[in-house]
Amino acid sequence: MPSSGPREIVTPFRPIPLDVPEGMKPNEFFNSTENLNDLVHNNGLLQNPEGLLLYRKALGHSNEFDTSIIYNTSQTILDPLGRPVRRTQVPEHVKNVWNRMNQVIIEYMLERYPDPDATLVLAGEASLDATWPLTSPGVPSIRMLHNHFIVFNKAELSDAPIADPSNPNLTDGGQHSLFQAYMRDDYQAFFDGLDLQILRPCQAGSCRIALTGYPQGLPSWEITGGVDSLKEVRFWKEYDTILKGFIDFYRTFFGQVSTRNAPMPRDIYFPDLVENKLLFNNDLLKTAKMVRDRCIKDAKYANSIRWQPAFKQLIYRNDAGKLIVTISQNSIGNAITELLGVVVKRAPDADAYGQAEPALIEKLLEARRRLVEADLGVGIATPYWPA
């Protein structure tokens, strides 16, 4: 059995022939309609009237299976800061289609990769709010809600070198999270107050991937009923409930960091829970004071605070073959794979990518076929595949 620890893999990609206009930074250009047009025409797989675009990841995490759905509002909402960036901001009729697309793709991934010992399967969304300091490079990148569907070969992960565990991108409840370090019991008790029936809390450590040792310390829930539960509206409502609960906790805590004895934030999802579990909680308020005092004295620390809710929310398959939901306080800015201990180093190598491309596209087109069959969109033709 190989030693357990986060892995760093190298994923080749074909260099993207995109010219960023002079005077623009890449992250500014990535928010533009012009960039999204390129995404559609060179990497688009499927789109639908709801504005959801399925595409091949040109700068991918994995060349085994890697695709995303983006809520493409680039032509309808020109203000990047006005675009939906989390599930809770998506209109209900769009979210209904979004959830069905998720269900179809995850079901295909599990059917195509049935052995949890052979592959690591994950799907999830990330906060794309401009919660980093706006002067940071690469922030925000494509500021539109998108999610990821990724498969890693576990044999390749096993052969990969151990990643530096102090890499700040390995943000994780066991290492960096204020919530886990100082308010673990209160954080979990808050989630326990949510109305969940399909999602069942995992026992500590039971959902960890043995090969990487991740996730560490994050609240996690088993999806009772497995993949069939993803066909239930109730599951997706509970998936949203986890996110809403997280947002309430995050906003309440950092509201207290910002302003001593601040009132309850506006538009809280669970006001009774916030009042009873948080605003009269000495551990939370003591921790808020600790962070606030440091912010006042330490300019660099204060500048690193992400004041608005920042998160990664995942559905993944654990070693026992069970589907797990987890959510991370994304306090530093880790990639979605790093929640599970996989650090991806992308390398430009057109030849290496070309060797993996035919098998990758074959699987992406099969996923697309199933979405079209379920009336979830129409195919897009590109130089690499027909409509």
C-alpha cells in the first residue's frame, strides 16, 4: 500500500491560441463575451435555452474525464460583478435544468468508472465571488457560475510524487480553517440544526480518501440511496440547504469580525438558527474578536481576509463506493481538486495532450448524447467534433 498524502500530478494541455488585447490582464479578458465565444466555438459541447453551456476544459485538471457546465450570462449581464456566481443566485427554472444535467453526467461517470479502487470521481461547484483582494492576480477569473466533473486514475495518483503538505492551496479544515480550528463543535452543531433527510452526517474520518488522506476535518454527509437519490428533487434541495447554511455561518462570523456586536446580516436563510446557535455563542464571538484584533494590527493579514462567503462544494465517491457531499471554507483559494488532496500542475504539451484527446472526447460526446436524449440541450459543432 503506497503511503498516504496529497499528490501532485502533471496534466498536459494544448496551448490556447487566444490573444489577450494589449493593456488587459488575462483575468479581465476571461470575463469578456469574446472569450466566452471562443469557449463555445472551440470547446463547446452542448448549450440550451436556459443559458447553460457544457464544454471541454481546455486547461483541464484531468485528461481521463474533465468537463464543465457554465451558466453563460456573458451576453445578457455585461457587469461581471452582477452575474450569478453560486447556486443560490440561479433562477429556479435554470436550476432545475442545471440539477438534471448534473444528475445525468454524474450517473454516466459512475457507470463508466464503476470501481472506486480504480478511479477518483468528483463533481462540484466553487464560489466565484470577488472575495479575494481585487488587486490579486487571476481574480476573479471567469466570473460566472460553473461546475466541474472530473475523474482521476488512482494508479496514476499513486505513482505521483507527494505534494508539499504546506502548499497553501491545500486549504483544508484540518490545516487552515478558522471554523475547524476554533469552532469545530459549534460549526457542526449549526449544520446539525438543518432539516436533512437524504444527507446523513459522516463519522469523523470515514469519508477520507486513503491514498491522499483528504478531505481532512470538513463537514461531510453520505448521500443515502446513492446515485438514485440524485434523481430526487429532495436531494438537490438538501444540497442547496447545506450551501445556504454555510453562507449563513460565514456571513454571520465575518460580520462579527468586521463589526463588534453586529446585527444579524440581511437576507439570512435560517434566522432562528443563526440567533440561537451563533449570535449568543461565546466561542464564535471570541474567535471573531481574535481575528478582528489581528486585522487591526496586521495589514497583510487583513488584506487576505475574504469577507464574503467563499466555498467549494463537492459530490465525490469515497473508497467504499459511497457518494459523499462536503463543503469547504475556501479561505485561501484552493482548486476544487485540492479538497481531495490532488494538486494539478498544468503543462503545455500538445503532443502529450493529443495522445489522450481521442479517448477523452469519446467520453465527453457520450455524456453529451445522454444530455441531448434527456432534452437538456443541443450539440455544438467545433473543429474537433460534429454537432
